[in-house]
Amino acid sequence: MKDIILDRLGKMEDLEQRKMLKNVLYGVFSNLIDYQEVANRSLEERVFNEIEDRERRYDIFVTVNNIENVDPVDEFLFPIIPEDLEEKEYNMGEVSQKLYKKEDVTLFTLFMNCDYLKIKEILRSKKTYIGEIVTDKQSYPIKIRLEQNLKYIDEIERLYIIFQKNSMPWKTVNNPYANKFFDVVMTECEGILDAGEMIKEIKVNLEEYERYKQIGVIPLWNVKRISMKNDGFPMPAIDKVNFEHIISLKKIGVDDGYLVDEDEKVVKYIMRTEDNLNIVSPEEKAGAWNVLKIAGQGKEQPRKLEYELISNSRKKSFINNFIQKHATLIRTRGEIARIVSSFEVSDYFELVGIEILDSKSKKGITYDMNSFIVDDIRIANDKKVMSLKFSAIKKESIIIYDILSFLISEIQMYFPEYECEGEFL
């Protein structure tokens, strides 16, 4: 507005009139314009604050790292399974007994540094490999096979159940590494392992897959299990039956996300305020609560990581926050493209086409990251297939197919009437 006034004044040829009008306009309208600009900024801030994406507190970050490089006092990344940090110990008596009964023995877990297509190839091969157990007395030739380790996928399913208990909306956990862990299972051993022997080294040769083998690598995420106590005594709830337990979050971080992991019989209602976690429970006595702490992005600091840190975070934008708070029917290709581009990892891809098919395409290269979510209403055999076609920017990455699977899994939640799959053009 001030620029418009100056422009109009500059076009006046009569200098005396220009001076008079300038004094009038700046004396009357200048303060009014300043007030209006302040009011507009205040209104804008209020609108943005009302639709602030508070669910960002529950974004999950994932990576893998060598055990030697894992910082035990890191406040952002923690082992998905804390026991992974413990040194593997073998009960030789138990191992000998299983071998005597011709039972399989799980030796250790390794990470396969390859993409999803190669993982599928390993699973289909069902090959047996040779190896060697070196003890403090002698060496034993062995035969082993690889079995996919699903314990990290199981942890994601447990996290999903906890989200449901806390009435929190679920967003697919983008863990592109979870399916790349395999157990080394001993099927045969030449000789008899003595219960008094001590294993010093285990050698295995995976032949054509040997170059992908990584030992001593574990997955990390920003989720930590903690125990939290009440502040003060529980207060009677409004219903006169239950009690309200208040846990202060000021000391441990109000910017982090918190989920209560207790039996549904113990917890009736959970509410998160800015500074407190309120739990309504029939328990009358104060006690400790099992809580999952999801470390906020503010604690994401430079650290030594061998593999990329991946998350299910959405890009910060007004339109993304607005649509998340308002139910929207997805009817157009443009809206599907917006969902894809709303995630930070979407920079890997560009959506170039959508096709509805009667059956799955042979070019499909994705899998469902939410396979544990059961659709009890629709029959999978009756569903048509929505094939989403992408062009890839970083196709050489070992997690490219997994990140695409994450995006497809998110789109699948919007289209339960279809079976969604992705492919590259």
C-alpha cells in the first residue's frame, strides 16, 4: 500500500499539491497501514499455529550401523533391540545336544548390503553354503543356510499396536533395512563339538552373495523404552471410578513424542498436553509406567553413520498440514502425486503414470510395509490392482525399492479397495 501511495505521488506534477497530499496521506493512512500489516501477520501466525503438525513428534527415523560405532549415550538413535549390543555367547552343551538330535542351530545374524530384488533372489535360492567353526581345540567344517530374520519387522508391528492403544494415527514406518537381516543357521557339522570347547571364530562363505555380507551391523531408530513415574498422587477422574495419573515431561523433553505401552485393562484413556502425559486408569496407587519415547528431530545431530538415515517425515508445508487435519477423498492423479511428494523421501522419484489392472504386473517391484494390518472387510482376491509407475533419480541405491515400497504402502492406506504396487519405467 505504501508503494502504491508513493507511485501515485510521484506522478503528480504540481509540487505544492504533492506536498500537501503527502502530509495528509502519511499523517492519516500510514499508521492505519502499519496496524493492518501487524493484524495480518498476527492472523497468519494464528492460522498456521492452529494447524501445526504436532504429529511430527511421532516421526520415526531409521538407519543401520556397525556395533563398534553405536554411541551408547546417544539421545537420538537407539538399537531397535537393545540386546543386539550384547556379545553373542554360545551354550556349547545346548549346541552339542541340538547337533546330536540333528536339529538346526542359529549361529548369528548378518546384514546383506543389497537391494530388495537381490534379497528376493536369496530367499528363492534356498541354497546351502559351507563354513567352519574354529574352537580353542580344533576346527569343524559345517554347512549353513540363510533364513530371513523377521524380529525387526515384528518390532514395527508391536509399535503399530502401541500407536493404536494410544489412539494415535498410524504412518507407515519407513524402514528400508528391516528385510535385509538374515540368520546363519547351521544344518550340519562334521565332528562332535565338545561341551567344554569355546568357539573363537565362525567362518561362512556365501559364494556369489559373499560381497554383500556385513557382520556386526544392527538397526537403529529414534524409539527408546523408558519407565516413568507419576508426579504426586493420582487424582480421582471425572467418572468417580478411575484415577488420573499425571507424568511431567519438562525434565525429559516436551518436544519428544511419548506412547504408553500398558495393558488395555490398566489404561482407559491417554491424553498428551504440552507439558504432561495424563493417564486415566483404575489403578489407585502411584507407580511406574512403561513408555516409548520417540526422540524429536531437534536431537538429530551430526554423527558417524555408514548408511543413510531414513524417516517417514513429511515435508513442512501449509497444504500438507491442512489436509492432514481434514478428511479428503482422493479422486485425481494430481492428489495422489501430492501425497507422494509430501514425504521427504519423495525426492528419489517422480510419479509418471497410474494404471488399473485386473491382476498384478510382472514388473511390480514393491512389497507391503504394513502387511500386519489386516483388512477384515475386503477380500484380496476380488481387488483390482493399481499400478503406479515411477521414474527413479537414485536407482543405484540399495534401498531404492524399499523406499518406493514405503510410498506405495502409504498410498495403499488411502485406497483399500485396490491392491497397490509400484514399478519403474
